[in-house]
Amino acid sequence: MATDWAADVKKYAPKADDAVIANMVKTYQLVLSKADSALVSFSDPEELKTVRESFLKKKLGLTDADDKLDAAIKEVGAAMKDGTRNSRIAVYYLLAEKFNKLDLFR
């Protein structure tokens, strides 16, 4: 699947760091290789739970209450509502940026 992940991220974060995006793509290479898992469905509660548990808590190490983390995911979803492709890399970048955790991918 040939996708310009940087373009997906920069649609929502025009000044996004290319090195961070590249490291995210490298980290999530396996997930991104499948069309269905490369995207985030904001209408699927199980998908959102996975984003919260696997990305926000495990990868970013956040310990905030679930409702606060869910609100952040919802906020990112609202920011991306104009798009039909909610790329996992864009979602993860925006969440990492929101929680000041982009350095984990530098």
C-alpha cells in the first residue's frame, strides 16, 4: 500500500515533524500494511478502546482517567471529521502532540 503518511498528518498538523512521522511509520509498519488497520474508525467503540489502551496508555504511558483519554480521542476525531480516511498515523500523531509526547518518536 503506497500511502503518503506525511501528507495525511500535515492535512491536520501543517508543521508536523517529518522525522517523527517517519519513526511512527516505522514503529507501526505492520499495522499500516493492512488497509483496514491502517485507518481508525471513530464510530467503532472497540477501535477507540484499542487506541486508548494500546496507544495512549501503553505506548505513550499515560495514566489519565479513561474519560479524559476518550475525550482527547473524540476531540481528534472531531478535528478529522472532514476527511474520509482517518489514517492511524495522523490520529496517533495528533494524540501524541496533544499530550506533548512527540519526543517518544524522535
